[in-house]
Amino acid sequence: MTMHDFDPAWLASSALLLVDMNRSHLDHEIGHLLVEKSEADRIIARAAEVREAWALAGRPVIFVRTHHRYDPASGTIVDNHNPFWKAQQASAIPGLGKKRKSMAIEGSPVTEIVPALAPRPGEHTVFKHRYSPFHGTDLDMLLRNLKVDTLVVAGVNTNNCVLCTCFEAFNRDYRVVLMDDVCASMNGPDYHARAVALIEAALAWVVPSHKVISVAKGLPAAA
């Protein structure tokens, strides 16, 4: 096996990590920081297929969601004061062509997972406040308790939250597998492609979802 070969045996100790598959990015009825519609439909459909394979194998499925705390007394968002995010509220986001709005507050519909992927009993959800799903969360403890050493990653946006997920998992010595065809970016396909190139060069195995699904379907079913 060469350095970049994908070993199917890894999936026996893996978790499926779906990053920000939320309505803000994927639901064109209410979203704001949206992935292009055809891309959103594609990755939702493929994520659903992967999720079904994981469910049959009884391996963990973990959703990562982003939300921020809102203080009604002051009318402000408590933990969304990152200087760069605030700057983006004053100018158009590259590739998206519109300004960032602080809509992802705790309990808001835009923070929900899209209905086609709504979490099921026995699946897990981790809430984050920045790009990293590890920063200030219990994700690492959850993975250790689930005896996971391999993360199979998909989601949005490829060039920020997905890229940061791969970096952070790599830094914690998890094996990372990225399904690039189950990822997309609100900044557009060029940003997606650049992020995938960075991930493949330094952080993770990049494997198409059909291959991951085929392997997952061959895993022993949960007792």
C-alpha cells in the first residue's frame, strides 16, 4: 500500500462526520450563506446515501452544527465577535456576492440540519461557534469514547469549516478521509477545488463517496 492508498479496513473504526449540512447553507427557501442550488441538492443526496450505509453498519454518525448565543436584553449576539466575520458584514463575501448576516443564532431555523438529513435517535450532534468542530466542544471526548480513530468527513464549506475540520483532526492524530463529492462551498467551485487540493496534499485521503459507500455496505452489521 502506498502512502495515498485508501485501506477499506479503516472504516471498521470510523465515524461519519457531517459538517454544517444546515439550512443556512443548503436550504434555498430560508438560507443566506448558500451553496449553489444544484450543488446543494447533489451533496444532500449523496450524504443521505452515505448515512444509510453507516446506519446499516451501525457505525457512529455525527452532525456538526454552528450557532451563536443571542442576548435579548442587549439585542446582540454574544459570541460572534470575530473581527474578520464582522468585517464581512461590511463588504461582499468572495464568490457569494453579498454581505454576511448574523442569522445563525441558537434556536434559529437556519441552524437546523436540512430535513433530508435530520438526525435520528442514536446519532450525535456537536455544536460549534467557530470553523473548528473541536474548538470549545466535546467532539474529541465523544470520538475517544466511541473508540473512533478514523473520520470520514463531508459537508460545507469546503474551504473553511471542512478544511479546518481536517486540520484539527489531523493535529489530533485521527486518520481523515474526505469525500470531496459530498462537499461544496458558498464561495464557489474554485474555492472548493483549492481546499480539496490542500487537504489531499497534507491532511487526508480524498475518496469518492461511491467507494466509501461500497466499503461501508460490506462492514459487519451492528449486533
